[in-house]
Amino acid sequence: MTQTILAPFPAQRPRRSRSTPWSRAMHRETILTPANLIWPLFVADGQGVEDPIASLPGVSRWSVDLMVERAKEAVSLGIPCLALFPYTQKERRSEDGKEALNPDNLMCRAIRAIKDACGDDIGILTDVALDPYTSHGQDGLIDDNGYVLNDATVETLVGQSLNQANAGADIIAPSDMMDGRIAAIRAALEGANHQNVQIMSYAAKYASAFYGPFRDAVGSRGLLKGDKKTYQMDPANSDEALREVAIDLAEGADSVMVKPGLPYLDIARRVKDEFGVPVFAYQVSGEYAMIEHAVAAGAADRDTMVLETLLAFRRAGCSGVLTYHAAHAARLLNG
Ligand code: PBG
């Protein structure tokens, strides 16, 4: 359409508007700020513990006391929200993942400590899925054949969501991909006086090769046999993502997520165009690791690559990005 009103060269020279920094700034279509970043963090047991994660160079698990410091750092950087994940000791894992329901589990302790220290200066998003708590590393309850059961899992996820909301979580983010869980969780939150607790649904979550380092970080990699293909989406599908999003919105999701991030920007754009709702994307652990390894190999400059990838999410229509580079990016953006 716009092509038809273009003057021919040399009347039209697209380079004119790119010729100076002020002009480039003036013509910039997309803005990235720290408010667009959500910082995923891994919680560990103990006191004063920083436990580096080998496959996520530069990322550590933090004990609750030090997690509070990370939260304060995020507030000072203008990052509006943290996404918390627990590293659960093997002894506390079980076939049914019931540690997810323990009101004193690591997640709940971290949520309470951050809320005590920072109040509403920062939001806390919590992942709902059983993989940090199961002895088999699947996101749900399994039958004798290892098949992940849908409806029984949803019941447990409802309990996990209420447990997190009771501890002070602001956004419940179901990452499990069970059918019907958004409606069930929404109803339970409404019934428990958590009307303002949001749901950000991992609506289009793919069975991806990019989650490896995350599974190290929460301690489920060695435990997981097989894959998650009976519940996470086929990377070949795009129309199906729209259906998943439509279902979750109809069930009461406040916002939706696409995951992984960069390889799925087409999905983010389609979801945004089709529904016009807040769309978030997760630049997942394997994407983070790719950037860090490229930097370590001398193939790229970290700062420009980080900001370029994050800007790409904004350009694709995302309101925000979950990224392990959040603090670093915010520092760069704040100058
Ligand atoms: C758990 C969950 C996963 C991630 C977020 N929540 C892993 C998985 O589904 O296996 C991945 C995040 C990342 O790789 O950074 N359901």
C-alpha cells in the first residue's frame, strides 16, 4: 500500500533520515525501557548462598536473604517484576510433587521475604507447574506409563496457585500447558479473595530444545526421562498457538506469554495482531546461553546483542520480555 505513494529515486532516499543520531532517534519506531523487562531468578536453600549455574554463565541461584537484595536492585533499576523459580532439594521432590503445596516451601519463603522488604515497589510472578517438585521432572502427575494426566494435574496446580497467592504472589503464571487450568485457577483465586491476583498464561509454550540450562537451574534435568511433547506445543504449529491463546483468554487470563522467544517472534506478532492483548515473551535459558557463548567466543558484543534482541521483542508487539539479561539490560538502558 505505502509502496504506491513512494517517490522514485533520487527524490526518495531512505538514507536521509538515517544520516545523523538525532534523526535516527526521531524516527525510531520502537522503544525499550527497563519497564519492559521481567527478571527470572532462581531461589536456593540456605543463608548467604550464591550458587552459580554452570550452563547459564553469569546466572546464580540465590538464597532468600540474597534474593531480597536482587529484588531491591531490580527496584532501583526500574524493573517492574521478578519471576521466581525454586531449586528443590532431591529429598523434597516426590512422584506427586506435593512440596508445591507446602505453605513454607522455598518459593513461598522467597515471596514473603521480598514482599516484606519491597511491598508493591515490585511485582512477583510465580511459575505454576510441578517440574521443580516432581521426582520425574514432568510438569504434572503421571500414570503408570509416564503419561502426564491432565485433570488430576489441574487440581494440584490450583492448590499450587493458591499457595503462591496466599504467600503474596502478584501474577500467577501457569507454564504447565494442561487444558482447562486457567479457568480452574481463576475460579479458585476469585473464591479465595484474590481478585486482583493476575494470571499471565504461558499460552503458547513449545516443546523446545532451548530449555536445557533452565532444567539444570531448577535441578530437573537429570530426572526428566523423555520429553514434554504430549503437553507442550509442536514447534511446527502457529494456528494452534492462536487457538491456545483464545482459550486461555476466554478462561480469564489477563495476559499471555509466548515461549521460547526469538525463534517464535512470528507467534508473538500473530497473537498481538489477532487479539490486541498484552503479550509477553520469554527469552529462555538456551537463548541466553547462546548469546553468552557467542560473546565468549568473540563472535559478538554482549551489550549491543542483548539490547538488539530485546528490542526485537518490542518490535514484534510484546509488552515485555522475561530475560536473564534483565538487570544488565536495565543498567545499559539507564546509562
Ligand atoms: C517449567 C518451566 C520451564 C521453563 C519455564 N518454566 C521448563 C520446561 O518447561 O521444561 C523454561 C525457561 C527457560 O528455559 O529459561 N514448566
